[in-house]
Amino acid sequence: MKIKTQFLASIIFIIILSTALMSYVMVIDMRGVLQQEIRDKAQLMMNSIKGVAVESFVKKDVLSLNYYIKEAAATPGIIYIIVTDRFDSIVGTNNLNDMGRETARIYPKIKQSGDIGTMLYGGEERKVINFSGNLIMKAREKKLDIGKTYIGFDRNVIDSRVISIYIKGGIIAAAVMAVALMLTLFLIGRIINPLNQLMDGTRRIASGDMKYKIKVKVKNEFQALANSFNDMTGRLDDYYEGILNAFTIAVDSKNKYTPSHSLKVSRIATAIGKSMKLQAHQVENIRIASILMDIGNIGVRDSVLNKIEILTPEDFVQIQEHPEIGAKILKNIPALKDVVPIILQHHERYDGMGYPSGLRGSQIMTEAKILAIADAYDAMITERGHRKAVGREEAVYELRNNKGKQFDPSITEIFVEILNRGSV
């Protein structure tokens, strides 16, 4: 899983968890507050109704009691208010159909206090929180129990308030999550983009592009890391170029008739690659392949390389082994994995008559076709032990005469255009 995905998933998880915990704590607290609020309201109403009920009992004025109960029961959240006499017979209620009936018979749960679950009241199931209290009347220094008062609150009032908190918490969580995600995506961009640039830089350098510089447009630790990385690759490039120069000197010392041949070929070949608009790493591969193309001559006898007389068939066989020898020397260097095939193919011919594999046309890498033309051209205009150098016009004539045979026709014409412009 990518860092960006992991980071986003972690942020979302933290937001959801923290919001859920916050909502849970808020709901628990709010439920307690609401329950206490209902208890306080029930106690106030209970005290008020007790006073009216005792007075009504003394005056035997049940009508006034029921009127007061009806008014009190209009308070939001009240399901019922019931007043009974000492025989449990209902003498006051907001449901006049219950007058004179025994509470224990029609409402068996009403004797309990607190949350009594659901009970049938007014023809429907209701969730009830029940409160009850005794009606006490003083008479001649005595306290007489003359009845009971019951007040039932609708528990749905609490539940709806709790659900409302959950909904509001969800809306707040969604808003927080949206803002947090936008901020997170912005921060991820500030973190991941430089990291991706660093990763891309390491891949480019690992592929052999030692001249690549990482460009990070941030003013933080990533910029310092990029600067250190560029300094490191700069030193690696110096070491790399030093090794290539050492190889060049080794090849030049092997064949006294071709000093600096590889360096001149590299200038020509890279000019062709740039003119063909090849990618930067392809042009760099061509440059390195040009420098190392004849490293395989280390495995060829000096007497053959420096021979002035006509080469024998055995001499040709030995010389034709140098691309494979060079590939074997360099194949275990990871940074040159894309360069080795170019070296191996730079003596293949367009018509399939080259060596070592007899590849033809599109089977040959473009970079190798470029190198073949650059190598042949510089060889023709450079004096060798067994022949003199030819002029530019004659060399161009030979290149064009061998289009479609030894050389790729289109690349040959591109090179001629470069010569005509004086670019090499």
C-alpha cells in the first residue's frame, strides 16, 4: 500500500474514532442531563399536584382536580398524570375514561418507578418513565395516607434528543472529515511530491543517468535531502567519468592506430541521438556505449589489432569476437545494463550480414544503428596503419552507398544533415 493511501486511511480512522468517542461521551452526558431534568420536572409537578389533590380531597372537589391535571398534562413529554385514593381507585387523570378504575388492574406496571419500558396507554404502546408519590394529609397531629400520584414521561423525548445529538455529531464529523481530508491532501502533496521526486531521481541514477539532478521546490528537510543527494550523485558522476576515462585509456593503449577514436565517436553519436529527439537517458547510453564499444579489444591479440598486412580469415574471426568479449566484461555492472546490448549490436548490419548475431532491420536497437554509423564515419576520416584517411565528401558517399545494406537509411540521412549544418 502506498504511503499516501496509508496516511489518508490513518487520518480517516482517527477522525471517525475520535468523533465516535466524542459523540458517545456527549450522548452519555446528555442522557444523564435529560434524565435529571425530567426528575426535577417530575418532582416539581408532583409537589404541585399533591397540594391541589389534598385540597380537592378535603373539599371533595374532583372537578377542580381533573381540570388542573388536564392543564398540567399539556406539558410536552407528559403521557399521563393519575391521582388515586387510598383504595387505588382513580379519582383524577388526563384520560377521563379511566376514572373510577383500579390502577393496578389497567396499568399493572405503574406501581414501579423509573424506566418501566413499554405500556399500553390510550390504546397505543408507549415508552414510559414513571414517577410516583404518596398523598399525605395532616389531621390532628397525624399524617394520613390518602392516595397516590403517578406521572408518566415519554421516554421518546430523551431518545429523540439523543438521536438529534448523534445526527449533529455526524454532521460535525462529516464537516471535520471534509476539512481534514482537504488539509491532509494538501500536506500529503507537500510531503509525497518531493518524496516522489527523490524516488524518481534514485531510479534515474540507478539506471545510469549520473548527471540527473533532483529539483525539489520546497523549503524543508526534503530540500536539504535533495541537495545532499545531488552532491552525492555529482561525486558519483565524477567517479563514473573517471572509470570511463580509465577504460578509454586502456582501449587506446591497446590499439595505437585509434587514439581518441571512442571519444570522437561519442560526440558524433550523441549529436545524432539529440537530432532524432531521443530521450535523455538514451542519448546518455549512446555516449557511454561509444566510449566502451571497443573494450572487448582487450581480449584480442595485439598482433591482430596492430597488423598492417591484410588480415587473414582467422584474424577476422578474432576481431569479430570483440563485441561479445566487451559484453561479458561489462554485463555484471548494473548501471550498464542498458548499455551492454548497444555494444553487443554495434557491428550488426541493416541487411543482416553483420556480427555477432546476424540481426537485421528493426531487430537492431536504434542506439546500436546510430553507433554503427558514427563508428564507421570516424574510422573512414581517421588515418589507420594500413590506409590513409578519406575526406568528408567521400565518407558521406560511402555511407549513402551502403544505405539499406550496412546502415539504416533514415538515420544515415539524419547524420548527413547534421554534417551539412556543421554540428559535428
